Amino acid sequence: MNSFERSRRAFLRSFSYASMAGVTASPFLLRMQALAAQTPQPSTGYRALVCIFQGGGNDGHNVLIATDQTSFNAYTQARSQAPGLAFTSGQLLPVSPITPQAGHTFGLNPYLTGLQSLFENGKLAFIANAGTLIAPTSKAQYNANSVPLPLSLFSHANQSNEWQSIAANGNYTDYRGWGGSFADQLEGQNGTPVLTCISTAGNALFLAGQNTTQINVSQNGLTPISGIYNPIYGSTAATSALTSVLENSEANLFAKEYENVVQRSIAVQAQLAAAILPAGPGGVPNPPAALDPVSPFKPVSTNLATNLQTIARIIGARSSLGMTRQIFFVSHGGYDTHDGEALTHRQRMNELNLALTYFDQVLTSMGLENDVTTFTASDFGRTLNSNNDGTDHGWGNHHIVMGGAVKGGDIYGQWPVIGSDEQNDVGFGRLIPGISVEQYAGTLGKWLGLSSSQLASALPNLGNFGTNPLLGFMG
């Protein structure tokens, strides 16, 4: 069977996979991806996941810090090569988890004041030392290479893909993300299935499904078809001609599917444009302006907050669009801090603090704080040990989960021993994860409404982590 004899759904799936793999395709066609409609099924309530991907590898060692004397001394010593990288104990914001962590005490990055309040109010939790794994792994097993390991550890491209994909096995014949895999099983509950998976950061592997594809939006809503909503050189005649071409009935399978995708995209553009809440007065408030205390008189970037505003505007249209389950992807870059980390990472934390605090306030005002769960992901953590002016690529990392349904005020997972050549350290403070991406994802998927069998299908390695692998941080 040649490529033009594929089924309609197989064509859509292979096109989605090609775009995730970076295969060159028309930017126009890439913008037109939409998923095949499915018959809606009854569902109750609304729930959404929002993934904030911290591109470059967030330094979790400078997000949540163990302040007991032994741990803090090891942290300070490991970072002594980079002036200003290690915080002093007096700078940190104290946080006290509900569940004790073997004699450890903790402090939070001083630029995360809003997150400290959310933690204290039970709306935010930390996931300790999570990362890509295929099976539970000890230091001895790692050194002996006696268990399967994720492909190309410490590589940006590979680890970013494996964090987002359904498994860390490096299987590049199956381009599915765990968000898209969840959506494959939930989109039929939505009245407008095409709006189940939405990215503000272009095509994301996280949202690639077997049947589901993703919609890309900008801060102005759905990315419009150039030439249809913006006349070509101001000519309505040219726009009419393009519309006529796009609406022609085609016999060739490839051309026919292209036509179907374009026509669905035109319809969804109009539908979302009519339903999305406005930004600013009378709609979803704009993010507040703030000055960066790291660089006095320089405004804190609100790009992340504005992308979350766009998501809130779309969520606000859930009833008119018939949505009960949605999954969103947002990118927050700039975390590859080999150099100048003391300044750069603190700026990222300011942006994250403003954005998450703002998003919580918006969702609370909309009565949706219990229905939307926001969480972080990243390529990997970074080394505990500093280089001359920053840190290098690590493995396990500490992550944030926020929302009214989160069992907040706590740290989930065993806190790793901090120090040189410890049992969880494979060199330079690269932590072997104690929690797999599958366990993190599975806990979120269960809250979203997936059954045990659906989770096993969506996350094929989940069963490698015991008979009860979920973490329990969701209510």
C-alpha cells in the first residue's frame, strides 16, 4: 500500500508524527492541523491540565532547598565555585511540609513569594526528584548498566522529548506524548473535540496523540489562516480566489484530506473567535506589571502570564464549546544556565512567580480553581555542583503542581541525600530520579478521569513502577 492509499485517519496520524519529528512541511499546512471529530459521550463537570515546560533544564536545586545543617552545608560547598549562586539561609523563604522528610527542613527560592503563600494555603505541592526512567534504578544498577536507561541522558533534545513522550525508551517510531495519549481517550467527551489539546508554543510532542492532534493558538486566539482572515496585499479578490481553491472538491486522497483539514480549521477559527473571552476589562484581566528586584527598574516579563491568560480565556468558553476535558501546553524557556545563572535563574523565578500567582487569582475569580491543575516539566534538573558561573545538565528534578484539587502544602517523594558521591548521585550532583515521569503523569491522568486500564494504555511503562505507582498528590 502506498502513502496515497492510506486511510483518512492514518494519514492524519502520520502527518502529525512527521511534524513532531521535525520533518519539513508547509508552515501553512502545519497551522491547519485539526483532529477528526468523534461522537461526544456524556461527561460531568470540567477538568483541565496545564503543562508549563521549562525549556533548557530548570535548576531545581535552587527552587526548593533543604536547610538542615548537613544538607545546607553540602549545597553551599557544591556551589561555591559560582559566586552568588548559592543562597544564604537568611535569604530563603521557610516552608514546612505536612509530611516530615527524615529530619530535613526546607526553604524556598526568595523570588517565589507567591508560591510560598500558595503552598501555605494548600494549593501547591512539590514533587521531589522526578525524571525520566524506564524502570526503578539504583546507583549500582546504573553503574553496571543492568537496567534499561533512557536514551541519551543529559541531552537536551532527547530528554525534552522523553519527558513529553509516552515512554523514555527512545522509540522514535511512535511519536506520542502523554498529554495527547490522555486526549485520545477523553476527546470523545467533548462537544468540540478539535479543542481538546491546545498549545501556545507551536507543535509540542507532549500533545501528539494517535488520533488526536493539537491546535496552536497565539495570544490573540487561534492562529488564523493567512490570506483568509488577513486579505492578501489588501485584496478581497485574492482572498476570494484562495477561498475558492481551498473549498474545491478534490479526488486525490492527499488533496482531499488537506481540503478537509483546512475546512475544519476555518470552521474552528470562527467558532473559537466567537466564544473566547476578551482580554482585559470586561474579560480576563491582564497580568499585572511588576519591577524585577534582580535588575532594578527592569519590568518582569509577562509573556508566560499572558499565555496563561490566553488559556483562561479559552477555558472561559468551555460551556459554549461543550468542553469537559482539555489539556494545554505552555513553554517557558531560558533555563539552560551554564553561564550567568545567578542572575538568569532568578529572573526566570520572578516570571514564574508572577505568572502562577496571577493564574491562580484568575482561576479563583472564575470559580475554576478546583477544575484546573497546572504543573511544571523540564528537560532535566541540573547538577548540584557548579561550574565557573552556572551548572551543567543533570537528571532528577523538583517540580511544582498547583490547583485547588492538589493536596498542597506537602512534598511528594523521598527527598534525595544532598552531597558529593551520595547513593543517588551519578556524578557532580546528577540525581537518579526517585519518581518517574510515568508516576507523575499517571497521578495527573487519574485526576483527569482516566481509568487504570486507560492509564496503562496511555503510559506503557507505568506498570514497571509497582502495583500502586501513583503518588497521591491529587484530591
